[in-house]
Amino acid sequence: MKYHKSVNLTSNLFCYIWQGMGNNCNTSILTGLLQGDKPHVIIDPGHIVNESSEGCFESLEESMKGDKIKIEDIGLIINTHSHPDHCQANELIINRSGASVTLSKEEDDFRTTIGERMYTMFGMKPPRFTPLFHLKEGAMDLGKDGFKIQVFLTPGHSPGSVCLYLPDTKVLITGDVVFFMSVGRTDFPGGSTILLKKSIERISQLDAEYLVPGHNTEPNGIIQGKDRIKRNFAAVQEYF
Ligand SMILES: [Zn+2]
């Protein structure tokens, strides 16, 4: 069963927009970016199966197949943050492709302490993986052709959430920091409304043409166009 809508946003960026009934995140894949035989980078692979028994990972793989992208060719997993609906499927990808994982140090520390206790308390299996390195604020130079991903540490929804900005194509991937007319929850352990406001203020300054949120609050998922993105930031900043 396919619950994702595939959007080929720019030449090497595929977004998989979640369309199921239950909860899961949107996933993005940057293709052909890394040196070697596993050149793809996946951002937030999401759940394996969600609370509505929807096969999230199965659906993702099915949708990827339509774009001729194989799990086995993924070399790196980037997690915007460590909530299970963003990184539960890490382990399946690691098992299949041997991919490395990265997330911020702040988020990794949270995940392995308070996060782990929280997920267990809610009856969820805490995501298990060992990151190869930690994401740091600034330019991450991964690409074989000088492709750059700009990392912004944007705490608030979780202690070490990051947003990713692709300067060449003006794509902003926000995880659960900001959505269409909405923002990430701050009532989970490790959340902070004050920090979230500051984080949103920072990323609202970026010159973005596409905003890819971690979840959909409108049917099309992706917010397109500089003016719409600016209006969206203005609206959420006004509201909060
Ligand atoms: Zn989250």
C-alpha cells in the first residue's frame, strides 16, 4: 500500500509527502550526492509501522522504487530530530545498506537519556542507532561536486532539532520546527516555546523558494514560492 506522494522537487531532491491517516513524517532524499557506490542521502526516513498499522516504511520503499531509488544505495541518514516518527526506520536502512547516521549532539544526548525513557513510557521502541558524526551549525560539505547543505540548530520542538537549507536550490527542510500555518509542539519533554520562537525567527530570514515541513498541515505538503513562505512565517510568528 502506498501512502506517500512522490515529488521530484529539484534535479536531485525527491520528497515523499505522507498521505496516510495515522502519523508519519515526510521524507526527503538527495540523490547521487556522496562519493562511492552508496550516493544517496535520506532525511528522516520516518516510522516503520505507525499507530494506525499503516506500513510506513513499506510505502516509502514502494514510492522510491517509482523514482528508481534503492534503499541499498543510501549512504547517509540525516535525522532532523530523534522522535520515533522521524527515525524509527533508521535501523531497517542501516541493516540493508550499512548507511551512516547523523543528527545533532544535543539531540543525540537527549535521545539516549530522557528521550529513551519517554519512548519506553509511551510503549514505543526507542530508535536504536549509533551516529557516525554529529551535525554542527554551518555548512556541511558532503557532495562530490561541492554540494552544500547548510545546517541550522533550531531547538524548541526538541532540544537538538535542526533545519536544513540547500542554498543552490533555496530549499528549506524544517523537520518539526515549522509547518503550514502551524509550528511543532513544545509540550513533549525537552520542548521549549521560547527556544522555538527564536529558532523560527532565525530560519524566517532565509531566502527560501520551497519549504518542506516534517508533517503536512495542508494537502500539498510543500509550501512553494518566496511570498507564500514569507506570509507563512509572518502568520505563525503573529500567532505565537
Ligand atoms: Zn517531532
